[in-house]
Amino acid sequence: MTAIYYTFRADFFDRVRRRNYLVILLCMVIVTMLFFPASDASYGMVMIGGYRGIYNSAFVGAALAILNAFFLPIICFYLVKNAVERDRDRGISELIASTPVTKLQYLLGKWLSNLTLLIGVMIIMSLTSVFVQLWHGESYTINPLDLFLPQLLYVLPILAAISAAAILFETIPVLRGGIGNVAYFFLWTAVVVNGIEGASGVGELIEQIRLAVMNHDPSSNGGVNIGVTVSSSGQDRQINTFVWSGVVYSSAVFVSIATVLGFSAVLLGAATLIFDRFKKAKDHSQTKNGGGKFARKLAKLTTPLGKLFEVVTNPWSFTRLVRQECLLLIRGGSVWWYLILAGFGLAQLIAPLEAVRAVAIPGAWILCVLTFSPMGHRELQQGADQLIFSCLSPIKKQFPAMLLGGFLIAFMVVSPAFVRFVVSGEWFSAVMLLSGALFIVSLALACGSLTRTSRTFEILFTAIWYMGPLNRSPLDFVGVDPVLSQAANAPFGFFVASVCLIAAALQGRRWQMG
């Protein structure tokens, strides 16, 4: 127990004292306030049959528990998925490996640290909910049991599972970095959102609110909308409300708690079995020989293109710098990455245009998420920031070269589709590709320069990619539905967004230079 305690204590105090954690707590205060819009707002968050409860302690506590059960798994996972990684990055992993601390003790200490950090998030959101209730003034009677008990029964077990899942992802080599960040997002959308109601007991809570709405208004359809529900203008903008008396707890709540905690134990047990306790990686040179032969053959095929690119960019210093930025982006990828990317390029040439817009282009760009995520902070990762920033005009020359190099790579992976659009006279779709490529690169630069980590872009771009092109929403930077995108003047909107992101990235680079 002593080893677990000191592992927990050292990790927790190291992370909680950082400015980033205070910023995150402030952001969660803002998120909590956005969870509860005013009655005349144009959106709602927990809407049942077109109704929401008045903001008394019972409804605020239940609604916060429902929203936290759905959205904290995606927010908090990325917040704590660095407990083991930080020990590796700091070079103290070998020191830990030489101590008598067992794998289980080490991971339990990290899990407790993760859970305590997330409990801090839950507490700050719960305290903010008191202010929210008083701010809206629909009920001034504060009932702490109604406000805080749903968080303990419905949200706290989920936080335990998130903490264990983050540990498991860090112990699996292939999921340790950016691939794991992207994979968890799809896991959350495909599994967590669909199964969390039953597993955590939140489904029963939603059902109680739905039955209360049906009793209040039998004509209501009882439809459940969790998340941002935008209302139309005019009379429909006024949100209908009802009075809800509170949660009726049953034995099913404790069954759900035991289920989620048991799942957490399984995840932590799996992490303990997989964790290598920072042993040095074995020499895999023999296993790479087969792939190395194929890689050399692939390199011979692409050598003429590389020579041509070198000849074209060699006359001027700026174009040489752009060439180096391009090479930094594409070098280091696996053979399978190149092959899959080539497959998407071939699909852009031969598939129907509808399939090109809906599948081939989004697929090619999501495949490059780990290619663009180091932009804006690669120097800090490699420890070359002092060398780069001491060069002549790192802002005037290196930043434009980095931006142009990223744009060229983003455009290159969809260039077959661009050629087809031009040949077919689909000029709007061609322009949409240009604005989309610029948007991706500027977003990567802004995220990297401002947050100094790859994780921000990996999460944000994957979310935008999922909500935009895959769901044909206003965030569609591909133009999957040209009619809707043209009606919304999407290329201009994404161009303006790109300019703002480039300006933010420039400021971030200035801060990096200090």
C-alpha cells in the first residue's frame, strides 16, 4: 500500500500543480454554464419531448449527471492519458524499473491519480451547478442531496472506468500515441454513446424524466434529445418547461455501479498483464527485413518523383525550405500507410464522384491526421527549438514554408479528385478541396503552436471530420453535398476560418520564441 500511495501522491501533485489543470477546471466551469441555457436561448441540452425541467436542484443535478455521463468520457480520457507517458518522456522510466515497485502497484497508483484528477473536475462542475441554478433564478431552493448525489452514483463510476481505460491505452504500444487518440474517439462514438445508458444506469434516469414529461403533457411524443438541440426562431424558440420532483433511486442503480466498477477492474487487470514495466524494446531488426525489402522497392518507384521535386525546388532558398518541410511530414510513415493512401488516390480516379466526395477524400485526409499533428511544435518535441528559433527570420521564412509545405501535402493526397473535378467541370468541388486543405493545415498549425502537443489536433480534427463530412453538417470541409455547401458558401467560410487560425498560429509561434 505504501508504494501505491507514494506513486499516486507523486503523480497527482505533479499534475495538479500545473497551469494546464487550472485552465481545464476553468473550461469545465464554462462548459457547465453552457449545459444550462436560458429559457429564451436558441438551443437546449437535455430535451425530453420538447420539454426541459425548470432549473431546480432536482433537474439541474440529474441533467448534469446525464450530460457528464455522455460527454466526460471523451473529455476526461484525453485529460489523463499521459500518466505513464510522462515518465517515459522524462527519462525516469529506467529509474522506476530499477525499484521494487510491482506493475500492479505502479498502475494502481497512476489509476488513483487519474481518478482523483477527474473527481476534481466533477466537484468543480457540481459546485458550478449551484451558481447556475441561482443565476437562472427559476428556483432559489438549494438541495445539496439532489444536486450532488446523482454525480456520485452515476458519474463517479464512469470516471473510474475512464481512468482505467487511459491506463490500458498507455500500456498497449500501438495505442499509446496518436493512433490511440483517434481510435478512442471512434470507440466512444460507436460503443460508449450507445451503451452508456444501460451500463451506468443513466437510461433509467432519462426514463424517469420522460415519464414525468408524459404525465405533464400526454400529447408529447416523449422523444429524447441529449446534446445540443437547436430550436427555430420565432415562437418555437421559447423552451417548454415542467417541474420535476427528483430521482427515485432503486436497487438497479447499485447494480449499474457494480457493473461499471467491475469493468474498470477488468481494464486495469488487462493493463497490468500487458505493461512491460519499462523494459527496453527488443531488437526487431529481423522482423523488419521483409518489410524493408518491400520499402526499398517502393522507394525505387518513387525516386524519379523525388528527383523531379528536388530539381523544381532547388533554385531558391525558400522553395528548398518548403521541400524540407514536406519531407519532414511524409518521412517515417509505414509501408501500409503509403499503400492505403495510394488506394484512396486510385479510388479518387475511378470511383463515382459521389463516392469520391463521401468516402475517398475524407478517408485520405483522416489517414493523414498523424502526419499533420506535429506541425507547429515539432521543434519542441525534438529538442531543436533553440536551434530553429535562433535562425534568421524564423517567422518570416520558416512559418510560411511550414504552412505551404503542409498545404502541398494535404492537396497532394486529394489531387486525383481535384483533377477529376476540373475535368468534369465541378469547379465548386475543386475550390472546396483547396479551402479544405488550407483549413486542415492551418488548424494543425494553430493547435500545435498554441497547445504545444499533438493531441489537440488529433482530437479536434477527428471530431470535426466526424461531425462534418460524415454527417454533412456545416462543419463539412470536403463538400460531400455540393448543393448544401454552395448554399452555405462553405469555401469562403473555411477560408476565413483558416485566416483566423493562421493568425492564432503566428501568435503561438511568437510565444514559443519567448
